[in-house]
Amino acid sequence: MLSPTDADAVAAAYGLSRPATLTGPVARGQLGQVWRLDTPEGPYAVKEWFAEPDLADVARDADLVVAARAQGVTTPEIIRTPDGAVATVLPGRGDSGGSGSSGGTAIRVFEWVDLRPRTRLLDPAAVGAMLAGLHRAGAPTRESVDNWFSTGVGETTWVALQQRVAREGAPFAPVLGSLLGDLVAVESVMEPHEAPIVCHRDLWADNVLGTVDGDVCVIDFENLGPADPSQELAMVLFEFGDDDPARARTIHTAYLDGGGPGRVTRRGHFTMLVAEQAHIGQLACSRWVGASDEAERERLAAWFLEIPEDPVTLARIDRILAAVT
């Protein structure tokens, strides 16, 4: 893992000026964390992963980021190494000291953007315009849509998960039990993605943040891939509409005015949203059972409890549809 003593090594790897200062981590996600790198020419964001990724795989987002920025979407510029690489491995210093293991630490660097705390109550017109820009940037694709974004887990799995976490004494087991009927019922909306383009596919409020200048900034494109734009539009209507019909209509109108190609007209357009809820719930539950560290169990329980705080249900879907159709 990185440490503050790695500042000059990170700067050198990306051809940035020194001396440098590394502060953080300043943000944490499910798969990695972000540090702030200050250099003589200004600050940068440095991302490291908890488990080393395939560096070629994480570089897939570069084309979409460039295309989105060309469409006016605010998103941090990708900083490349002197040889043009998006990501690199910072050499380790052995097991006895320094950063990470002898295998080194995988990192990438971005332009620094001053961001405000997470909120779902961003300017809805700005959110709609942002999504339209992303979808104008996304190229059509014939790649198949991953199960994470296209299928549920099914009644049998939900019931087994609830029974398993109850046996293990999970604090959220009663909540899962009370929500079980809705989680199963909402999977009835599932239908295939119709006309996939390259989409961000992770537009939760953690990754769409307000800037100190009042803009809306999109971060973390590493889950990009094929999805129907109507499916991603439905997800954004849910997340940033925040169960307010007026907000949903404003997002929808701004998206259409911005030339967004998606259209949300039926329950099936919420397939991606429902699928993500199902797989996040399944993953949080199964990892909680397998975790032995109490702090990790607390983190996973909190992750699962984001679902019952605002569940995707048939009633919620129908309220959004009534607002935009």
C-alpha cells in the first residue's frame, strides 16, 4: 500500500515535478482508495487498489473519458506516464519497509477536482445534462451485458441468504427478512438490454459529485461497459430523483433536451437498477458471513443497509414512470 513517503516516487512515475507531498487517503471505495498528491505545478488525485487489478483492463475507460470531456461532461483528466500508460506499478521496497509488498503498488493519477460531499440532491437539470453528454459520448457496442447489470438473483437465493445471515446473527437479518417480498417481486421487471452503448454503469451518488464551483463532476469510470442508455437513465432517475416526481421530471427533461438517446417508458427499463440492487445485496450478505474481522463486518452491514434505506420496489418504479411518461 502507499504511504506519504511515496510522494516523490509517484510524481516521478508520471513525470510530475518534485518535491511532492502525498496526503491521505482522502477517499475510499469498495475496491480502492484515493490520495492527494501536491506538486509544484498543483495537486493531483492518486488512486490505488486494495488488490492489484489488470492494468490493461483499468485503462479501458480512457476513450470514454476523453469523449465525455469533449461533450462537455466535467470529469477529471487522466494523467499518463511519460510512455503513455494510464496505470503503472510503483516498485515495492521489500516486505520490511516502504510501500506495499515486494511486488509494488498499482496506481493511476488524475487531475485534482475540488469536490463537495456526496448528496443525491444535486441540481437535477445539471444531472440530466451530464447524463445526456455521457450517452452522446458512448459508442454503440455488440458486447454482451454482464449479469451484474442484467439479471436478478431469484427468490431461492434471496431466501437462502436471509436464512444464512439470520443463523450467523447478522444485525441486518430482520431487515432483510421484512424486505424479502419486495426484493423478489421487483425482479419481475427483468428484460434484455435493447441497444447497448458504452456506459459508465456506476452512476451512484458516490461517483457523481458537486464541485466547489457548482458543477456536477463524474468520477470512477472503471466499471464502464455495455448497457442500454434507457437502463442507465432509469437508474439516474431513481438515484437523483430521490423519490421526488418534480426532480425526476427535471432530470428527464434536461436529458432529452441535451440529446440523450435513452427513453424510460416501462418497468423493464429499470432492469439494470434492479439487477445492481440484487447483486450488491447478495455480495454484501455473503461477504459479511465470510468475514471474521469485526470492522469489516460493520462496513459490509452498512453497505447492505443502504438498500432498505431506499429500496428499489415496484411501487417506487411506478412513481418514477408516472412522473416522466
